Amino acid sequence: MSSENVVFISGATGFIAQHIVKLLLEAGYKTIGSVRSEEKGENLKSLLKSAGLKSDLFSYVIVKDIGAKGAFDEALKAHPEVTVFLHTASPFTFEVHDAERDLLKPAIEGTTNALNAIKEYGKNVQRVVVTSSYAAVAGFADLVTPGKEVNESSWNPITYDQSKANPFVGYIGSKKHAEKTVWKFAEENKPKWEITVVNPVYVLGPQAFEVKDKSKLNTSNEIINSILTAGKKKEEPQQYVGYFIDVRDVAKAHIVAFEKKEAIGQRLLLADAPFNSGEIYDIIAEDFPKLKPELPELDKSKGPKFEDSESIINNEKTRKILGFKFIDLRKSVDDTIAQLQ
Ligand code: NAP
């Protein structure tokens, strides 16, 4: 694909999306991002400019709520030149009251709205990339079979009703059922454009641009940040276990997803390696000795065990399609902490 292409990216202000926008502008793609407000759009524009990126290639449209009927219609009517549509926007927070209203519905309806708008008004669209999640691939908590191998064709068994129980399963279910919507739409509508889905595990790594408010980061990076903030509050941090991938690799994968023909019709399962909070803690202590006195107590024996709670990922197929080596945990943590200093 050449830089003649015009790329639309929903949720352009997001943690992952900002890295994608950065790569798109570096590659010379004209980029249109959807944001929730003019203030957020202007802020992103000024971040792009301060970073020395070709900010004149970037413009934004306002889509306040992806879940509102016809959410993307006006945006695509105004931009018939769009050839690539990247749908990254989806609620990613556990701080909600009603999992169905605040997570499942906006994720699923937001995806349906994007696909319907492309069908109706995206007359030049050739490629569509949807950001799904590992949550759509493997079961978690009660639905996990620890040690079971999962790959690009695996599905989390979670049902819509099970997903309504609480914010954690609500987010997991929102990703699974939003992705199901994508493949169902493709099967029923046989669109002329090609679809690729990206399924990342926990995404860690630095923010694309300078961080003003360091007290709270995006949901997945709180795994790292909470170790520092717990130290300040003299609390023990919550411990995590799972697989990780660096955000810069997730952004690169979104570009490959629409540039390479081998990615057409595929799910790209993005995972580098397993991690746990104890390893992140050790990396911080070793590589940032100045922070050592501020680190909280961490009883590693209390953390969840990989073998009790995780499936085993085989993503050979994805690695082959992408053709680049993933960033490792140490670099991801080091770059994240360095930015927070
Ligand atoms: P993020 O920083 O929270 O970004 C989410 C973006 O979606 C934000 O721009 C947000 O806008 C927008 N958004 C959410 N709900 C919306 C709504 N109802 N209407 C309009 N815009 C809405 O999260 P992220 O980590 O970058 O996640 C991006 C995508 O990757 C999501 O689809 C997420 O599920 C997926 N993913 C993330 C991870 C991870 O570990 N980070 C792993 C797997 C998959 P505001 O900020 O203005 O609310």
C-alpha cells in the first residue's frame, strides 16, 4: 500500500492509537482520527506538532460516543477519500457500574456502527483492521483451562450473559462479542473490503507522547505504574500474571495488518512472553536504583501463579506474517519507567 492511502482511525487519543498515529504520520499517510471532543482533538494535534511529526497530515472528527446509532456516518460522509479504516476505540476500564451498559453495548454497537458506516459511505475503503484482544481468544478466571494451548483460531467460551456479571468479565466479554460481530458481519455482507483483526495480550510500554498526569496511566500500564504508586501510598500492589506485548509492536502490527496481503482475513495474536509483577518489580529495582527506596514491599509468593491461571500461547502464524522481532519485557518496563521519571 502506498502513502496515497487515507487512513481513518477511531479512538485516536487512546494509548495504542497514539502510537499508531505516530507511525502513520512517519510513513506519510494522510490520517483522520476520531476523538470524543474538540479539546481532545486539539490536544492530540499539538502533541503531534511538538513531537516534530507531520501534523498537517492529521485531522480529526468528533465521535462522542461510538455506541450511538450511526456514530461514524457523518465522519465517513465527510471523508469519502478514506481507503483504510482502523477501529481501535472501545471502552477499556474496570471502573464502571453496569458492565452491559458501559462495556458490552458500546464495544459491540460501536463495532457494528463502524462496519455499517463503512458499508454505506466508505466507497473507497479497501482494508479494515479491528483491534480486538487476547480476551477474545482464551478463557480467563473460571473459564480458563490452565496449560491448554491457544492459537489464532481459539475463542474464549464466555457467553454474553456471563459477561454481565462484573466489570472484569464485562471487558473480556465486550472484546469477544465485539469481535464475533466483525466476523459475522463479514460472512453476512461479503464486503468488498478486506478485514484483519489484531488480538493483543496485556499491552505495556511508554506513552507515545509526554505524560502530563503521571498519577494514573491507561488501564494496562497500571500494572507497572501501580508498583510505583503503591510504594508512595505504603500499600502492597495488586499482582498480575499473564502475557505481555509492547505497545510499539502493537502499533506496528496494525500497519502490517493493512499493508500486507498475508494479513487479510487473519487474527494477529500479539504476545511476546509471559510476565508477572515480581519480574517487573525486579527490573525496576535493578535498572532504577534511585527508585529502590520508594518501592513497596512485595511478597512474590502471594502473586497468582502462571501455571494455575494461564493458557499457553502459540502465535507462530502471527510472528511469521508480521516478520519482526518483538520488544522484550525489560525494554518495555525500562522505557515506561524512564518516561515517568
Ligand atoms: P485506551 O487508552 O483507553 O483507548 C481507548 C480509546 O477508545 C480512547 O481514545 C477512548 O476515548 C475511546 N473510547 C472508549 N469508549 C468510547 C466511546 N464510547 N465512544 C468514543 N470513544 C470511546 O485503551 P487502549 O489500551 O489504547 O486500547 C485500545 C484498544 O485496544 C481497545 O479496543 C482495547 O480493548 C484494545 N486492547 C488493549 C489492550 C491493552 O492491554 N491496552 C490489550 C488488548 C486489546 P477517551 O479516552 O476519550 O474516553
